[in-house]
Amino acid sequence: MNANTGKKTISTRSEEEEEEEEEEEEEEEKEKEKEKEKEEEEEEEEEEEEEEEEEEEEEEEEEEEEEEEEEEEEGMSVVV
């Protein structure tokens, strides 16, 4: 092996190493993006669940109010 071949081998190796590092970095970035997307989806789901819970609570309150009004009306008619 001569010096030139050795240098080429070294430079080829470093190029390969650089390519591998770049690929690894790209994969890491993709993974980070996937994690971000997953987190965003989870946040959206949580928000939707909270909204649904709030709506259910509001509906329950409305139903309770209606029941109270009906009871009051019934009570009035009984008194009369």
C-alpha cells in the first residue's frame, strides 16, 4: 500500500463517517419531529376531551335547572 492509497482510504473513511453522521442526524431529526407530532396530537386529544367534559357538565347543569323548574311548577300546582 502506498501513501496515496492510504490517504484516499482515510479520506474515503472520513467521507463515509460524515455521511453516516449526517444520516444519523437526519434520523434523529425525524424522530424528534415524530415525537413533536405525537405530543401535539396528545395535546389536541386532551383539549378535545376537556371540551367534551365541559359540554357534558353544561348539559347536566341545564338538565338540573330544567328539573328544578319542573319541580317548582309541580309544587305550585299542588299548592294551588
